[in-house]
Amino acid sequence: MEAAPASAPTEWEDLELVIATIPNLPVQVERRDFYYLRTLGKILPGLYQPLCDAFREGRYTGTLDEAAKIHNERMARYIEEMRQRGVEPKILQH
């Protein structure tokens, strides 16, 4: 699932990554909570205000940059895990 700020409706980012950028969440959230709409439906109301704050004008660029940083760090860890298992991932450049 993806989300974008109202002031920049074409700047989509993975919702889980955006939420991962928000400190001190009012509800406990795990990555697996985003796999099913029924689970997401239970936690999303409590995340509405923090998401609005993360996407407010003047802040959303930093939020999206931080989400990209989290994604890149996760991918680097995953690539390292694959290498430790003897798999050499092919990194595609575009």
C-alpha cells in the first residue's frame, strides 16, 4: 500500500516505510501489519494524525527522503544476508 501527501499527490511512497519514519507512534506497528487490510484497518485510525504531520507541507520531503533511506538500509541488509548464504544478487541499474 502506498501513500502520498495531498500537496504532492504524485510523490507516492510505501505506507509502511512512511510510518517507519514516525517516532513515538501512538500504536504498536510491525511490518507484517501491512500485509492484510483487516489488520491495517485496525491500526490506521490511530496513525491518521501522525501521518498527517509527516505529510504536512514543508515536512513531507524529509519524510519521503527518510523512507527512501530506510528502504535502502533494508535492501543493503538483505543483500548482505543473501551473500552470506552464498547467493550473489545481481543489482540492476536503470
